[in-house]
Amino acid sequence: MAAIKIIVQYAAEGSNFPTPSQFRRWAKAAINVDTEVAIRIVDEAEGRALNNTYRAKDYATNVLTFPLTEVPHLIGDIIICAPVVAAEALAQNKPLEAHYAHLTVHGVLHLHGYDHEINAEAELMESLETAIITKLGYANPYLIT
């Protein structure tokens, strides 16, 4: 079994965020190697600044992943922008908790090297996300009602 260390940081105002134990459960479901990960919940200003600095995109996005190293084990950061997640969940008619679970799994898969820039990679990543999320008891995140 993989050794896993997960730290959760709350850097956004609000009270309807998942608990550290929820984030840990979701992340562990997608981890298959020794891993150290920090999950940071941010506000729109920090999310926008990070997306602009590291991706040259001047808007806040739902999740950013920063893999730091794969040797001797996987280390990285996952940034989740709370207001974007809340707006997307509402727009997509999804429970907020389920959307956080999905984006946590999505971020962990990015740490593992999965991507969605080309169709074949996107299909693989989405199928893994769907399998993990449904195993956790949530609906398929790509079925928008």
C-alpha cells in the first residue's frame, strides 16, 4: 500500500468547504504510489494570480496542479478555487461536495502525469475519473443535467 501524506490548507473565506478528511478520502482513492500532496483551497484573487503566473491565463480556474517531483515519490500541490467550484456546481446542477470530490481526483491524476490536452489522453483521464468518482459513491462527473 502506498504511503500517503495529505495536507489541506484553507486560504479562502467561507464555511461550506469539505473537511480535511473528505479531501484525504478523495485523494487517496486516486493515489497509487507513495505521495505527499498539499491541497489548498483559495479565493478568486489567488486562483487568478496563480493561473496568470503559471499558465498566462488571466482568470481563476477550478483546479491547478503543480507536480514537484516523482522521485523518490510523488510530491505536488493541488490548488482548488472555491468560488469557481461553487459557480460550476451550481451551473452544472451538481452537488457541491461531488464537484469538490471530482476536482480533487482530477488534480491527483494530473500529479500522476495524466492530462487532457489531446482527445485520446482526455478520454483516458475522464474514464479514470469516472471510475474513481463512481466508486466513491458520486455520479459520473461528466453527465451534466
